[in-house]
Amino acid sequence: MNEWEQRDEQQRRDTETFRRIHRMVKRGYAPDWSITDVEDAIWLDHPGEGPALQIYPDGKVVSRGGSAKLDPQAAEEHDRIYNDERGDHDRFDRWLASVPLPSLRERTRAGRERLIYRPGCLVLFFAGSLAFGKALEWSWKAIAGG
């Protein structure tokens, strides 16, 4: 492979990598930036029933834990889709079409937890603390006779 062909192949891989990232985000995947020990891959989570994934700079998509079959037609490694050949484009599209879109409830789970459940728990905690304090105060008054 001469230099021009190598450059052309690298450009194809780069374009395909960004296309894959955009398609996965449209399908509901979101990057998990909490994982900081791996810097050569983007970790993606699906709020619904889709598998957790890693995507590498060369466009390879790998199922975290190897539990999901991304490419059932592969000879050995079913948990990954490479970006080596032009046919890998179709394999990726077929697999992504099989991933269900997250429901409205699944998509808004993080916002509900952050904006409703956490503040609600704090309010309940403080209300419970005040009620417990008042109960202690009334108990003390009843015991002390005051």
C-alpha cells in the first residue's frame, strides 16, 4: 500500500469513526466521562436495553464485558465490530438498527434523579430531623414536667 492509499484509508476510517459516534448518540448512547483510567477509547452507555460499549479512535466498537453479540456473523469475536473493511459499515448499521430507542422514561431518568429525587430526599431528611427534634423536645417537657 503506497502513501496515498494509506492516507485515503486513514481518512475513510476517521470519517467512519465520527459517523459511528453520531449514529450511536442519535440512537440514545451517551459518553460516560467518569471512567478516567482509559484515554484511548470513549465509553458509551445506553439508558435503555442497549449494551454498554467502547469506541476506539480507529472506529472499532467493542461491547464492555463481551456479553453482547454485536456481529453474530463473525468467525470468532462476536462482541466487536471492526472498521477494517468497507463491509464493516453495513455490519455496524445492521447492529445499530437492532438497538431499541430508549423510551421517554429511560431518557429522562438522570434528570429526574438530579432534579426531583435528590431534592425531595433532602426535604424529607430535614423535615424528619425537625420532627424528631420536636418529638424529643415534647418528650423532655413531659418527663421533666415543664
